[in-house]
Amino acid sequence: MFSQLQHPPADPILGLSVKFKADTNPNKIDLGPGIYKDEAGNTPVLACVKAAEKFRVENETSKVYLGSAGSALFNDKIASLILGDHKVIRENRVRTVSTPGGTGALRIAGELINKTKPGTTIWVSNPTWANHQGVFKAAGLNIETYPYYDYENKCLDFDAMVEALKQIPAGDAVLLHACCHNPSGMDLNKEQWQQVAELAREIGFTPVVDIAYQGFGQGLDVDAYGLRLMADSVDEMIICSSCSKNFGLYRDRIGACSIIGKNAASADIIGAVMVTVVRVNYSMPPAHGAALVETILSSDELTAQWHGELQEMRERIAGMRQLFVEKLVENGVTRDFSFITTQNGMFSFLGIDGDQIQRLQDEFSIYVVGSSRVNVAGLSTSNVDYLTQSIAKVL
Ligand code: LMR
């Protein structure tokens, strides 16, 4: 049966981790996958998560099935985390299912759209996360792109984005990154969100908002500003969220797919259909990560601790952005990289070419995604000199 299969190409992001692990150079630097690292290069379990795990070990009484939607408490807590005290929650228009990570949420969103209208077109930003197209294609959707990042001027190509959005037929879906755009780090400002929200309402496309980095940009509420504004404007939308980064629960695979319906009755139907989509995929989501997040968000003390830990991660990344640019100048790079300090979250494009990216890997053991995306959280005060000197050499 399988003899006709060909070996697939390595994953553009996760494939780098495999090479990095095998590299024996003591100076190696991993700027690949979007994983937070501390000053020592580690990704420790958050203290609030450790506390929640202790609580869970002591208080868990059963491993019985939770059902396809996952934990109702987690789902309520996560809807409030992303939407705040929004009218769509008060109007009982939100239905959430827990999913295996943010990727699971995107897949469920894609399949729900495809079940509603097979072969629907979803528009994704150019560029977007390397896995978005694959996930939506696997769910049966047709993919198109809208302009987003201006590679030449290292900024948002907002006029081109708006022009493209104006041409989108009613009934299509449009994927938007809530914050910390992956891979460019360029986010919409408040006025731009307003324009996009108005377009969504006027044109009638369905926004699918991916929020995988809430808390890594400007803060938990600011990072959700755009999606909350969007929820004010449109009758229906989908939100895919992840607890991988902001709770550091990467391998526990916990995220959520939240649907906003026109009214409570319509939300009931969409929620019920979404549950059937889950049932035929993986029956029900893993419970552990959800239990930790609901424990943290149900406790004022643990929530405050989490906010502190998230702030520390966010501020370290922002500090590394500044230091990176300063050290590039100090180490003789004349090209202007100051745009890195204006971007949000873990990622920025260096804007260097494929040969230079390959030389960084082959000669200096520095691992950058092929698009020139770097994970700024992989920088530290101890590797930034080696990194910037190496960049200076390949430039
Ligand atoms: C990334 O973009 O690096 C992360 O979201 C990890 C992944 O799964 O690709």
C-alpha cells in the first residue's frame, strides 16, 4: 500500500529543531520555532503551572471522559480571557471547545467552515505562519492570500491589504492574526483594526482570528483589542486561541476554538455542529493542560502570579529586541535593522537572503527559518554578540 509514498520535505519550522539538536557546536543558537527561552536558554515550566499541577495531583478524583467540548470551566475562562467582559458573552453568543493546541483549534475551525460550505475560500495574509495553509487545505478549504507585509520597507502594506479585502466575495473567510503577527511581528494599529472590522461588516466575510501569542505583545487586553473590536462589528466570527506560549504549555497541547453566533439560538446550533466535528476527529481533547489553565484562572493568587510571569517573558523579549539592534550597530552592521524594535512578540524577519541564512547555519550554527524569520526570544545577553558578529560576517 505505501510503496508509492515519497519522503516529504522537512517541516520549515519544526525541521530546524531536529538539525539544531544534532549540532554539536557549543555556540549554536536556535532562532527557529516560536518557543520562549529565558536568559539561560531554557524554557522552564511556569511557577503558576507547577502550583496548578500540584493542586491537580492532590485533587483529581477521576480520569473519566470529559466530552467532546472539553472542560466547560476552561471554555468559559478562555472565552473571558480572549474577549474580556464583551457583550457577545453577556448575550450568550459564544460557544467554545477546548482543542489540542492552537493548531487543533485552526483545524476544527477549518472543518467547521468546510462542513458549512464545502470548499470555502479562506484568505490568509502574505506571509503567514508556515502551517496555516496546510491546516486549512487539509480541512478542505481553498486558500488565497492578501498582501500584508512590505518586505522592501519592513512595514505593513496596509493600503494593499485594504484594497485586497475590498475584493473578497461575501461568504469567504479571512484569517487575521490578533497580535504578534507570525512571522513578521507587524501588527495592525487601532485605526487599522477599525477599518478592517468595518470592511468585514460591509462585505460580509467571516473573520477567523488566530490569537496564539496573547500577552506577548503589549499585554493581555491590548493584544486582544482588535479581535474584541471585530466582535463588536460582525454577527459571526471564529477565534482560535492557544495556551502553548502564554502559559508555556507547549507539549500539553491546549487551545480553544470559540465561535460567535448571531444570537444564542444560532450559537447553540453552531456549537453543536462544532462538537460533531471534534467527535469524528479525535473524539475529545486532552484534559491536563485545560485543568491547569482553569485552576490558574480560577484563583486570584495564581492569576496574579501568571500575569507576573507573562510580563517577565514579554519584557525580556522587548529588551532583547533593543539589545539586538544595538549590538548589530556595535558589531559593524551598517544596514538599518531598527524596524526590529517596532515589532511585537517573538518574531521578526531579518530580510537576509537564502544564501546568508544557509551560511549562518552551516558556518555559525545559527538556526533561522528559511523566510529569514527569527525568534527574538532565542537571544540572550550571552549569545547576542556571537549572533550579531556572525550576521555582520554573512552580510
Ligand atoms: C512557530 O511558528 O514557530 C510556532 O507556532 C511553532 C510551530 O508549531 O510552528
